[in-house]
Amino acid sequence: MPTTNDAAVLALAALAATLADERRARRFLDLTGLEVEELRNRAITGDKALLAAVIAFLENHEPDLVAVAEAVGTTSAALVAARAGLEG
């Protein structure tokens, strides 16, 4: 299992990749109800709940999970393990 720091770095990369895709970013913001400023502030502080939520969001649509894992140079399993590390 990754360390909390490793998991946070991986989740931040997943957040960046999620936001880089307009469709995925809009869906994430719509589903979470987050405003861009709140998202930015929580990401900057390394909010573990937000970071875990990003990966959980991706897990709920496997094509997005796979695409983001590829975009950040990791595997879907590593992202899921990162979420578990952030939640645990």
C-alpha cells in the first residue's frame, strides 16, 4: 500500500488529469457540487477527503479510471490503492 504522501501525490495527479478533460471535469464538478475556488483551495491544502473522492469518482466509471491511470503513468489498481490509503 502506498504511503499517505505517495497516495496524495498520485491523487493530485489524477485530479489534474481529470480536470484536463472538459467532459470529465464538468461531470466531476456537477456530481460533487464543488465550485472551482473551493476545489482549488482544498487541492492546495491536500484535503484527503477531496483526493479520495477524485479517485472514487473515477472508480465509478471504469473508462475514466483507466484513461486517467494511463495519463498519469500508473495503473487503475494503484489509483484504487491510493484511495484506500487516503481513506484509511
